[in-house]
Amino acid sequence: MSVEQKINSLRDELREHNYNYYVLDNPTISDYDFDIKLKTLQSLEEAHPEFYDANSPTLRVGGEVTKNFNTVVHEYRMYSLDNSYSKDDLLDWEKRIKKMIDGEVNYTCELKYDGASISLTYENGKLLRAVTRGDGTQGDDVTANIKTIKTVPLQLKGDFPKKFDIRGEIVLPFEGFNKMNEERLEVGEEPYRNPRNTASGSLKLQDSAEVAKRPLECLLYNITGANLGFDTQFESLKKARQMGFKVPEASKLVGSIDAVLEFVEYWDVHRHDLPYETDGVVIKVNSLQQQDELGFTSKAPRWAMAYKFKAEQVSTRLNEITYQVGRTGAITPVANLEPVELAGTTVKRASLHNADQIEKLDIRVGDEVYVEKGGEIIPKIIAVDLSKRPESSLPTTYISHCPECQTELIRQEGDAKHYCPNYNGCNPQIIGRIQHYISRKAMDIEGLGGETVALLVNEGLISNYSDLYTLTKEEVLPLERMAEKSAENLINGIAASKQIPFERVLFAIGIRFVGETVAKKLAKHYKSSDAIAQASIEDLVSVDEIGGRIAESVVEFFSSEENKAIVEKLKTYGLQLELSAEKLANQTDKLKGLSIVVSGVFETVSRTELKKLIEDNGGKVSSSISSKTNFLVAGAKMGPSKRTKAETLGVLIISESDFLSKLN
């Protein structure tokens, strides 16, 4: 046997032993024998570097140091999940699905593990990269750290798609977490707070050898890509296990919401027997074709729902109510609490939302209040223990003036919140707007964080986001914790943001109610900031999905001379304030004003590409057939009830090839 053959043979053998031990929990070799084989392989690899393999089992011990984690755009977006908390929520979800889908719908139920989300990309059976969820559109490349986790296969087994992404959670089992804390206490260090945060923090450690010391595991639950070779979610979980991934066995295929609830009720009790943290159940439409038909909202898949276990509650004392000013001037009252342990974290503050909420619950300083984590993420006060209220207690009087600039607050009819109207003179609003402008989903300016923005404003170096483009390295160097290299990175990051496309710039400038999706709609329709600035309320509401409130906000923003001047400055500094020639070249008005439904399986283009073609040519993609539908693009396996409804309403039905010919 040649040296290369011996190296490859040892690698295959160690991968199989690793899989048996960490994934199947069924070792077929002693730890001692495994270590001997690993050391033999290390020696051979060191003596023959020409046979280097980035996915060798020897590299799981770590050692690579990463100072900067590169940002990577997800090829397939990582969406959030909508949450439900009751049977009624699930029944409402089912009704929405049945309106859009013909025939029988089955569901895959899976436990929702509480860890750090990860996306693993495999090509030709080898791990290509590992990227954190980030904002769902892009995340950080943490491949070196992920390679140290034994339940992440570096080389796949059996038959596998040529290229795909698989999503999952990096978790820290209770046993390993407790052992880590015992070791920290022995050497006099503070224990970690909870497994989830510790797992999440592990992904960004600079030394992968430190990550290798932590008993992290990777639990996988979703394969994404093209030509995957299976038709259902349940089948995909089975396929993932065959490829060597650790996929929890608790998943179950069911045919009704009642069966879903039985699964929920069982695991709400038995989850405490599991070795990992869980916070609910994820229910998915099982058929991938039906998932494709249902599609996504701007934030979440329509075909999946998270059912959250009942939130943990505790009681504690409300010491003080303070008020925060947001970037839009909205005032948020905050309850400052006696610190209390809740769902694995220490809670000191909770949002009180608005004046109506305070009045409704009659919340007062000094009260004993019940706190829970809404969706086990954001703490909120749900009730007051009136039996413990002091006799001297006084009702809460909501503030009348801004806590930062003392301007009298306003509250418009129909709005739950109070606002500070001092748009250009209230520091938290100025800082908040610039922080929003530089944020990841907006301009994503590398080298510039929220704290630095506050410093720049407080030092008088900038007063709005257009001022960023006049900053020099010499001006920012004197700032606290600012070194030569970081100053250079900041200036370079600002310059690089001039290449950010128009729709993201439009989102970044912070027009109230204009989120990512609305910004894309406006950019696509008007094609430039000048055209948007000249649009009337009547004109704006004629745009698909733009309502009166958004239209009024856009008109109000561009009616401000100061705002118009800032946008004009951005234009002179070279920001992208109109659609690029490339995007304009792909857009026409061929389908303008047409409402089109897409249903079935397509051959020439994917459903996603078909929808994009409709939108790029001015049409609107509708999810259900109505009398306003202009035509239905029908693919293979389209449900009979959709065809019947289209025929009953006299809606034209055309094939995929007819549609593509119509465009060309």
C-alpha cells in the first residue's frame, strides 16, 4: 500500500469511527485505539504535506486563529419562523394553507432546539463552508470553528446531491455545559450563564483550538438546494441521517393539527428528559412541492410554524420606570426590575410598550410584578400582584416631555406611542438614525459600530448620515479606542458603501414604515429617489402593497427641506440613488397591472425564477385565484381545485412555455 493510500485509508476509517461514536452513539473501537490511529495519521500527514486535505479528521483539534470573520451572503436566505402559542393559532395557520393548497396536507413535527443557527454548504460530499445565520441574508464565515465539532461530517457518506446547504443548530448539551462550569468554578472563574449563549459565543472564538475543547454538537433539520433527490421534509431528514448528519429522531409525520398538538403536549412534558435545551416544536408542511407553492412572506416561510412552549414566569419588584427615545422619536417606557433569574438569564429590564399598556395593567413603581419572556426572548410584564402593593403607591403619570431634549411629546390619533417631534435636534434620534443607516441590512459599513456612531455625534464630527462621507482618518483617530488600522478600516468601509444598491440605500435613509420589502417595491416602481420624492400620496398608494400610512410617511419625509438636502448630498458623494443599468435592463412593463397566480411544478425555470420574471416585467404574483386574477401559469401536478376555480371564474390558464413565449 502506498503512503497516499495508507493516509486515505486511515482518514476513511477514522471518519467512520467518529460517526459511530458521536452521531450513532455506538462506538466500535476504544478511545485509546482511536487516539493511536489519529496520531499515526498526523505523523504521516506531517511527513507528506503534498497529501493535505482540508477535511482530514486530524484538523478537528483546531489550531487555526481567525481575527476577522468574513461576511458571506447566503445563497438561500435563512428565514425566521412565525410563532404560535395556542391551538387557535395553529388552526388559523392551517386555514391559510388550505386556501392556497389543493388536496391533502401532511405535517412534519420536529423539536425546536435552542442553540445558534448555522448553515453548512457541501460540494461533492465535502464541507465547503459554515456560515452563521447573521441577519438571514448574510452571516459570518466560521468554518474553522465548525470543523472542530465532531457531529459535523467533513466528508459525507453514501449518495448525496452535488451541492446543497443544510441548516441546523449548534447546541451545548447540559452535561457538557455543567462540566465546563464546574471546571470554571474550580479555578475561580465566573460560570457561564446558559448553554445557548455559550454555544453561540463559541462560534466567534478566534482560536479554533479553544472551540475544539467545548463539547458542542450540531443538530441538523433542513436541506436547501436544487435537484436534491427527495420530495418531502420527512424524507429529507432520513436522507440527511444516511449522509452522516446528526438528525434528532424525535421528528414525526402526522396528518392533522390534532396530531400536531398531541406531539406538542407529549414533548412539553418529556423535553426535560432531553440532553439539550428546547423551546418548542416546529411544524412544516411535509410536501416540498406544497412548500414551493406556499412560498414565503418577507420574513418567514408560509409552510412552517413554530409552536412555543409556555413561557416561564417569575415575580420581582419594579424599582423604576425610565423612558427611551428611538430613532423615529418614539418613546418606549422601560421597567427597571430587581434582578431575577428567568429562562436561564438574569432579567433586569422589561419593555412596558406604551402609556396604554401601563394604564391597562395599572403598573406602578414599587409593585411586585409577574415577568415572562415573550417567545422566551424579550421579557415583558404580564400582571401586577395587587395583594403586595404598598398603601403609599401612586398611579404612574406618563411623561409629557422628551427625557433627552425636553421637547413636549406628541401623540397622534390612532397611534399607541408618544413621539418627540424634535427630529433634527434630539441626540438619540440622530444617533439612532445613523446607527440604522450603517446596520447590516442597510449600508453594512465595515469598521463602524453603534458605539463609534454615538462618539462621532457626541464629539460634533457628524450630525446626520451624509456627514459620514466627509470624515477623514485624522478626524477619527483621536476617538476613544481608535487605532491607526481601525481608523483606516472605518474610512475605507464608508467609501465602500457607495456601491450598495439603491433599494438598500432607500431602506437605510430611515423613512418611517419603509422596511426592506417596501424599499424594494418603491425602488422597483420608481427607479430613482428623485421620482419617489415627487410622488403624491395618491400616486404612492397605487403601488402594489403600499398603503396610506406608508404613502403619507414617504411624502412627509421628502417634504422636509433638511431631508431633501441630506439625500442630495448623498447623491453628490456618489451613493446609488437610482436603479443600476443592469437591473433596469432586466425590467420591462410587459406585465404591468396584471395579477398572476403560479401553481404546480415547472421544468424550464424554477418557481422562484418564474415569480421573479413576473415581478421584473411589472406583474404582481398573487397567492390565490380571484376574479381579479388575469391568468394562471399552470405547471405539472397542479391541484384540481385550483384549475376548477380558475375555470369557474373564467381565468385564463396558460402553460409554462406559453408564459415564456408571451414574455419573449
